[in-house]
Amino acid sequence: MTDVALWSTFIALFCGALYFAWPRPPSWDPVLFHQMVLASFFRGELEAKNGTIEEWKAKMAAFLPVGPKPPSGGWTEDPELLGADYATTTLLGAGVSWDVLADRGAPLAEAVTRRLAEVRVVWFGAPAVALQGVRVHERPSVDLAALDALEAAPATRFVLAADDGAALLRALNEAPGVRDRVRAVLFVGATFDPGWNAEHLSQDAFDTELDRVTPWLLLRTADGPEAELLDPPVPSTGRRSIAVHDLGRAPAELLADPALGSSLAVLLAALG
């Protein structure tokens, strides 16, 4: 084989390896997925009571977070029509179809528990919702040093949750070692400091040693600058460290509904 052929083969193999190794954003939208999970939960509740589609629509109008864009068929669309990227059997596990998910039975609980076996949720402040099937540790205020007291295994990853968004962002900004162990960040009814965000919030400021994108999940209870969190632009290097997913503004009725804790747990499980 000539030198030219050898180099051509090497370049082809190198490009192929680079393509498969290069981190790419998920092909599914966590916001759309979460909203469809909630819609499916409400469908399952009404089907169990022989409810009507009108009741289902009324429930969703009152309870679904405001903001996320529905699919072309609306929130009553069959989630199977979303395509393979949203297949629950792939995102959650074999045997967990959308109909099984709607029933909220044992197969779903087992799948969530299995996928989050090495994950610990650390909730700073009073938990806004009760996450189902997840190990939750409560701390009175934001203190990342408290993670050491959990004596977690090296493989354990954390989901950090808080309503004091400003404090958690500052703490994460100053703790690169912690950021490498964070699976996701969850803000429920959180408040932020727009001035600090404008000066400090960037992809580079929250990078990790591993080239990965950490999802930041935002469920708002109000509108306005202090309740919003914008996704920082990707720098010229192309390195994306975080992705902000605005799950919408939750009505008070939803915060009191156990379905929300279940849907957020399902979303965390699907994020892998």
C-alpha cells in the first residue's frame, strides 16, 4: 500500500472516530418531553376514571406550565408521533411505553429508580416538589461543601436543586471540582441576580474537565428578569458547557400536584 493510500485510510478513520466521539446536543427537546410526560400523566388519571377528552383538555389548560411550544397536534397529540427521538423505551428503558408511563405504575417507578441509582438530589432550601424515586438530601441553604458530608461513592453524580438561584450560580461558579460531578441543576421558583448573570454567566465560566453539556432545568413560578435565566451564547471555541431548558411557568395548582414530582423525576431519568 502506498504512502498516499495509508494516509487516506488514516484520515478517514480519524474523521470517523472524531465524528462519533464529538459531543453533540441531544436530538430531543427536554422541555417538550417534560410537557408531554405531564400531559400523559393527566390522560392516565382521567382514563382511570373514565373521563372525557374535554376534561383532559381542561386539566391541561389549568395545570400545564405556560410557555413551552406544543407539537403540531397540540398537547393531546399521540406522543408516539414525536418520533424515535422521544421513544420512552429508549429514554427510560424497555417496557416503558407512553401508555405504561401514563399509568404511573411499577414499571415506570422501577425504570426511574434504576436509571437514577447513582444519582443524589441535593435540595438547598425547602423542597418545592417531592421527587419520586430519587434519593433526596435536604440542606437549609446553598453550601456545596455539604456534598462532602454525603460520603457518596466516586461514581455518584448530583442533581443540585434550589430556589435561591443567585446563590447556587455563585457557588457553582467558584467550584469547578463540584461541577464535574453535577448531572443536572434544577431551579424551581428560583430567583436570580440579573446584574451578576450579565457579568459572570457564560459557557466558559461554568466549564467542566470533561467535555460535556450540563442541563440546567428551570421551572418558573413568575415572569420577569429575576425569574428568568437565559442560555449563555456559545463562544467562538464552540465549547458548550451548559444548556438552560426553560420548562415554563408553573401555575400554583401544578406545584401542589404529585404529578409534577413524578414528571421531573422522569425527566432526570431520561437525561441519563
